[in-house]
Amino acid sequence: MTISDPGTEAEPGPDPDPDSDSGRPRPEGPRPARGSLGLLACTALVIGNMIGSGVFLLPGTLAPYGGLAIVAWCFTCAGALLLALVFGRFARLQPHTGGPYAYVERTFGRFTGFMIGWGYWIAVWVGNAAIAIAAVGYLAYFVPALEGRALSSALVAVALSWAATYLNVRGVKDAGFVAILTTALKLIPLVGIAVVGLFFLDRGAVPEFNPTGGSAFQGITAAAALTLWAFIGMESATVPAGDVKDPRRTIPRSTILGVSVASAVYVLSTFVVMTLVPAGQLESSSAPFADAAEVIVGKAGGSIVAAGGLIACLGAMSGWVMLQGQVPMALARDGLFPKRFGAVNRHGSPAYGLVFSNVLVTVLILMTANSGLAGQFKEIILIATLSSLIPYGMTALALLKVMRADRSQFPGSAFAKYTAIAVLAAAYSAWAIYGSGWETVWKGLAALVLGLPVYFWLRRRGDGPDAWQADRTERPARAGTAP
């Protein structure tokens, strides 16, 4: 998945609010070549970017919630579909490259756009820390010495993240090849366990519905905040809109189809794993799907699935590390980040952004190392999910504002229908943020607040939004995409 400069896509429509900061005349870049991504490619992009490390460790993270976890999955699937409908509608109204960031920036103005872009960037590099940790979890299946050794596991995770960063610094062509190779491989253990495991289920082993000791609502809320991690990336088809064939039709269909397929895989595979593996073992497992495979076909099956999980994590890491450079590069070339992040090396890669982001990944992994793999994974994905929920919720609010500004785009019952969808999507985002826990919320908000001095510093030194407006009109190259 790549992020391209909003100044180079198909011509944007008028801003819904002329008085907003985004109402200033926008320079038009060169018209892009005809899109090359069709329905199948976009659907694969959505599924591939969602199904990564999350689901491979989540059965263990969700084990303490028992049957409530399955209910939480259902709520999360419904919420993800609501958000997918919001993204899909925006794609029909404004098929701009940049996804949530572009929608919010054009609706609420430059400052809000910066804050959303900042939060999205945080979500990317924090999420990469979680992916690296998940990879170590499956590597520990083959190297038992990593089990229970927090510092050793953290150092291996750091090494993997830097290896992926080096691959991307060498150019996105190599990283893209790795991502394509691993996309199909990561589906094998998930679908295999989900389908074959159904024939090995023991009805007496169905997990207890509510083992938390608290209310079912609180348990579902907490579990739902965790399950949403597996849906981060649902907006993938909206980001490269300038490269999509007939984006007004393709993006909504591929987004909804991708979320639906992923939802079915998630719910079924998690239920099977939680039924095959005892809760006590599952809670401490660093490779839940491998443990489930052992129940079905023995040690050999566990090794095959563990290898698949490791490959999936490495593939996801390669693709998402790419975004560690692409996101700040797009922001920089749109005037919302320091110019240095917009520069590329001789391989066409934003090396500075890649390295800078991965330094933050390293710090985060080492800071949370004492929690153990399972605890570390849970702590990090909550922060990453929160950082994504804010752009998601703001996109829903942006749709409401666009609808109020131009009701002619929503004839008949469409206005009431999409008003309900946007309100429910925003409410779901708020509920999921609440489920993250106040400690996570404060950490996430603190990370966002840290962006304020950056924004005002950029404006003061003339390296920010106002200074870059004129420069955008003179820049012929597409921003955010590799040469």
C-alpha cells in the first residue's frame, strides 16, 4: 500500500465549507495515468493489509474473555462494515488519494488534517512494533529459548524491524515483491485451521461465556478494542485512489467485500482455536494457531502453521514499514511535515522517514519489553488501535459535514441512510476508544498532543502548511509514490 500526494489525483470537487482553512485554492497536479487497480486487486489489497499479525496472536490475547470474545468479534465486524460504508461513500463523493487523511483535511481544514495525519503516522509505526513482536512469538515456536526472556525477545523484534527497514530503504520494488509473495501464504494457516478444525471440535471444550468475573458489557467492550486491531487497514483501497479503475465504484465494493471476507475468517478461526486449545494454555501461548494445528495433525502441523504465521508477520511488516516512510513523505509534500521527510534516496525511497520512524519503533519495543510477549503485544495494539480510531471517527464526522453542506449528493432516502451509517460509525469509534481503557486513551491523546508543537514550529520556521502551498504548484512529480 502506498500513499500519494493529494495534490496529484483527479480533480477534487469544491470544498464543502468555503470558510474552512481548506477552502483556499488548491493547485492541480498533472492528471494521473489511467488507474491500474481493479476490483480484484483492490479487494486483495484490503484483505492483505488487514490480515497480518493481529489475528495470529489475538486468540491468546482474547482467551481471558472466553465466549465474550466471539461476541466482541461480531460487534467489531459490524462496526468495521459501518466504517467501510463511510469510506466507500466518501470514495464516491471525493475519490482523492490519501484516504482518511485526505477526507478530513479537505473537510475540516489544514490543522485538523495535520492532526489526523500525525495520528495515522503514529498508528503505523506503533503497529509495526506489534507486528515485530508477533513475529518473535511465532519464531519462539522454533527457538524455545526466546520464551520467557523479555529482553532477548525484544532485541530480536528490534532486529527484524530494522531488517524490514533496510529492505524498504533499498526501494519499494523489493519490498513490494516480498509483500506479494507472502499475501497468499498467510491465508493458508488461517483458512486451513478454520475449516479443518471444525471436524475436530469437542462440544465440551467450548470456552466459558464470561470468565472475566465482571459484567458482560465491560468484557465485550474491552475485547472489542482488541479485535479492532485486526481490521486496521480496512481503508487501504481508499488511499491509492488515483491508481484505481473507476474509483467511485471499485473502492466501495472492494472495501465492503474485503471487510466481509476478513470478518468471516476472523470469527470462524478464532472460535476454532479457542475451542481446540484449553484457555489456560492459550493465554500464555505465543503461537495460538500452531498449538491448534498440533491438536489436529500433531507436531508437524504445528510447525507448518507456525512457519505460516511467521511468514505472515514478516510480510505484513515489510508492507507496513513501507508506510513508515510513505505516510510522512505524503504529509511533507503536502506541507504538513518537515521537508526532509519528503526527500527520497537514489532508490526512490524516503530513507529519512523510514529510519526516523523505526527509531521510534525500537524505543517502543524496548520500553514495553518487561510485559512479556503477550502483555507487550496487547499494550501496543491498544495504542495503535486508538491512534487509528481517531482518524476513522473523524472520517465519519467529516461525512456528516459534507452531507449537510450539499444534500443534493444524497437524493431520496440516501440522506437518512448515510446519516444513520455515519452516526453509528462515529458512535462505534467512540465506544471502541472507551474500550481501550483510560490509560491507553491518555497515552494516545498525549501522543497526539505532541504533534501540536511540531505543527506550530513548522509554521513559525516557514517549513509548514503556508510555506508549502506555493511549492506544491511547482512540483511536477507525484508525491508519496515511488519513482
